[in-house]
Amino acid sequence: MSTSSDFEIELDTAASAWLDSHPGDEPRVIVYQVHRCCGGARICDVQVRQQSRRDDISTYATAVMKDGTRIASDPRAAARLPSRFA
């Protein structure tokens, strides 16, 4: 992942606590999933999680926070998020 940022994130207390309780060297990943329920409605789900081996983050948007934590965002999620969010 490059060191330049495509978007900026400011952490609140809850987000900082989550990152502290889930240490790791790999970037965190923002993923976007769409599911259909039995009635045909779309359920859109955005999650922040640790990177898995299945994630190909080469095309993901990136952010590096002040503490050095790296975030990679699924392009589908990045298209729906503002360039700066807290």
C-alpha cells in the first residue's frame, strides 16, 4: 500500500479503543457488502476489520492516520464515503 492517502480519518474514543483492542501490523480494511433479503430488498453493510489473506488491497483507497495505522477501503465503500470523516 502506498504511503499517500486517498482519504482522511479522524478517530473518536470508541474507534481508538477498538484499534487498541485489535493490534496488528496489517492495515485495517473497510469493506462494503450488498446482500438481498427474501423480499428482494438490498441490505448494504460497511464493516471495518483486520485484513485477511483473501483481501487484494492493491486497488483499495488508502489512509494513514496520525499514529501510523493504515486503512484500506474497498473501492465500492470508498465511492460512498466522504473524503474526510470522523
